[in-house]
Amino acid sequence: MRRTKIVDLLQSKEFGKQIIVKGWVRTKRGNKQVNFIALNDGSCIHNIQIVVDVPDFDENLLKRITTGASVSINGELIESQGSGQSVEIKAKTIEVLGECDPEKYPLQPKKHSLEFLREIAHLRFRTNTFSSITRIRHAMIFAVHKFFTEKGFYNIHTPIITASDAEGAGEMFQVTTLNMDSVPRTEEGKIDFSEDFFGRSTNLTVSGQLEGELAAMAMAEIYTFGPTFRAENSNTSRHLSEFWMIEPEMAFYDLDDNMDLAEEFLKFLIQYALDNCMDDLLFLSKRLQEEEKNKKADERSMELIEKLRFVMENDFVRLTYSEAIDILKNSKPNKKGKFNYPITGFGSDLQSEHERYLVEKHFKKPVILTDYPKEIKAFYMKLNEDGNTVRAMDVLFPQIGEIIGGSQREESYEKLTGRMQEMDIPEKDMWWYLDTRRYGSVPHSGFGLGFERLMLFVTGMSNIRDVIPFPRAPKTAEF
Ligand code: ATP
Ligand code: MN
């Protein structure tokens, strides 16, 4: 007989049926007559209750059933006597698959801090919080592919090791097989990468965009969904050194089409979570409310599910960077010197404190900012007629700030190479990228959604290290 998953047992009404259930013991309680085991197998947030008639079992066997132990139970599905659950299992035979020493097991049946759980990331899947996040993460991965598949986009695998360092999206991790103890040098004393594995200097990619654009120039609508790496020493709750990014790239899309797609995409993902992850969302919502009990009323965030619905029901506000700067410049926190980075005027780079002010305080809705000064954006963004701003768009979300960054791309060979010269980007390494503008160039657009930023929003968690199983961050690569 094969095991039945707890998620299916809890739905079942086949009382009297013989079943096998396997999982990990969350708690065991009871008395000399009867024991109750709360069992979880990862298939849902709920445990199933196993009823054990103590006199029917060997005393030593029952002693080995402790929190954290894994067991296989053969029993009968029965209607629950207690409240709170509809079904339970009356155990016939119990096999302990793996014991778990309760003296040494780091996960006690009580609330642990998220900081502590990060130190035992190899075990934190066994908590309700992380099993919920893991299930939602899976649902969101699936929803990403569903959304694009239904729209006729093709998924492209772009390289993880790259020789181009011109993406301009941040510091890169070097990939090399050179011997660090005796690095080969050129006559000028520089590192001789011609002796390295690829015969040149290579890095881990910061974005799949440039290769994505190559594919879009034939397949029209594509997306990538892969790991990206940034060696920035930023120890924030919104940055990882290794994160997953979804990057659609579309031929024949202008900036408005790009914004429409980004908004539709985010709403699709959030609706998918509401439709498919409600048990886990309810659990996380309760958890969040518990955590925020001690905060002042005006510092508490909106209830999680209400917040997700709120985003679904509202159009995102669209305005230009210049309009945003005017709002920020005249805002109370700016006038009172409350921003860490005061806004002086056009040209100021926006920090997350500014992004969150616009979203949470001023508009109280998600915001898409467009037409940023060219100086603070990448070389490939399409120049506006004013010659100063580019057709960039950043989608800003409550609690997070920037969740999506994108743009209409510069399709003109002359303008693109002009920007590259201004920004000191060597054309010779980028010949393949520039070829797309030489041969049948078309207007096109794309954006990047940081998958873990989406996960932060959907789960209501506040630290990005808690929405990826094994976070990579400065000085953090244990598991
Ligand atoms: P930020 O200004 O927030 O550092 P960015 O402008 O450097 O982000 P982009 O290069 O535009 O980011 O990357 C596209 C998207 O990838 C961002 O909108 C964000 O959702 C996500 N992202 C960027 N950097 C990180 C990171 N270090 N960790 C997790 N997600 C990230
Ligand atoms: Mn960005």
C-alpha cells in the first residue's frame, strides 16, 4: 500500500478506510490511555492527528516517537471527535523510520525567532512558516510559467557564466580556474586571462537581458527565469547576492505596452496566490499580525490578504520621474529633513525611502515611474526626444520599493553606440548585441522582476533571506 498525503486525507470522507501516512512528528501529547500525535508531511500547513491507544502498543516504541522523529503509520481514517479537524487516524501499526533525540534537536515545539531559524536553515523547512513559504514559492514559479505560456512567450535559458561585464547592473563575481597562488601575468603585469578556462575573463551573470534581447529579435516574445548574481556589499533586507529574476523581452512593444504587461503579470501572480495558496496565506497573515501586535497602530502594515486584494483592485499610478521628484521635494519628510538622502531636484537617484513614501504615503497604491534621467540608468534604455531622459519604468510596491525595473530598449544603432561611447562601454566586446540593431532592428521592451521581491510581497515577510531556501548574502553561504 502506498502512502496517502495528509492534504488528501484531510479532504477525504472515506471513514473506515485503511491508509498509510508518513511524516514528521510535530508534537505528541496524551496520557496513559491515549496519545495524540500531530503529524506533518509538508503537503499542507495542517497536521493530521494520529490517535494511539496506548495499551495496544509497546511502551518502548511509543517512547521513540518524539518531536522531529519520522514515522510511518498504518491505520484507519476516522471522523474526528474533537473540534478543529474533521478527520483523524486511529493507528494500527507504527514504525519509527528515524529517531530524533529531543535533547539535541534544535527545533523545539515553540516559537523560534526568524534570526535563529536562519542559523538552522537546513531544518527550517520543518516549521510552519517555512513550509508555507516553500509551497507559495512553488506556486509562484508555476504561475510565472503559466502566465507566459498562455500568452505565447517562449522560455529561454540564458547563460549563467558570461564574458560581458557591460550590463551595468552591479558588481560581478569572477569565475576562474586560475591558480590563485600563482596567477599568470602579462608582460605589463596584468592578470593573463588568456590562460584562464575560457581564454578570457568571465563572471556570473547579473541579468539575462542582453541574451534575451537576441532571442526576442526572432521569437518576438520571450522570457528568462534564472539565477542572477550581484557582488554588492549591501546588507539590506531586500538584497541577496544570488537571486532569481524573471525577464520578459518583447519585440514590437513600446513603454506603454511594457507597463501594461508588468501590471497584468503582477496581478496575475497575486491572484494565483489568492486562488491557490489560501491556507498558507491565512497562516502567514496570522503570524504577521502576531508579530505586529507590539507596533503602534500607524506602523502596522495592512493585513496580508487585504493587501493582496487591494493591489488586485487598483490601477497602478503611472507618472514620470520628474513629477515624482516634485512631489518628493515638496513632501513633509523632505522639508523636515527626515529622508536619509534629501531630494534636491531633477537628477537625484531615488532610494527605497523615497519609493516607499510615494507608494505608502502619497498615492497609497503601487506606482510606476517612467522617464528617468539618462545618467542614472543603463546604456540600453531608449533616449527620449528631450535628450535627457530615457524610457525607463520602475514598478514600486508597498513595503518593498522597486519590485520591477524595465525599459523600452534603444533600437537605433547610432543612438545606442552614441550612449555606449558616452558611458565608456567598449563596443568590441558587444558586437553580437549591436548586430541586433544592424540587422532588422525593431522597437522592443522588457523588464526584470526580482522573484524574491515578489515573494516578500506575497508572503508579507520582511527579510528577503526568509523567502529563499538558502540565502546568499555577504558572509553568508553556509548551507
Ligand atoms: P535596487 O535599486 O532595489 O537595488 P536595481 O535597480 O539594482 O535594484 P535592477 O538591476 O533593475 O535592480 O534589477 C531588476 C529587479 O531585480 C529589481 O527591480 C529587483 O526586483 C530585483 N533585484 C535587484 N537587485 C536585487 C538583489 N540584490 N536581490 C534581490 N533582488 C534584486
Ligand atoms: Mn532597477
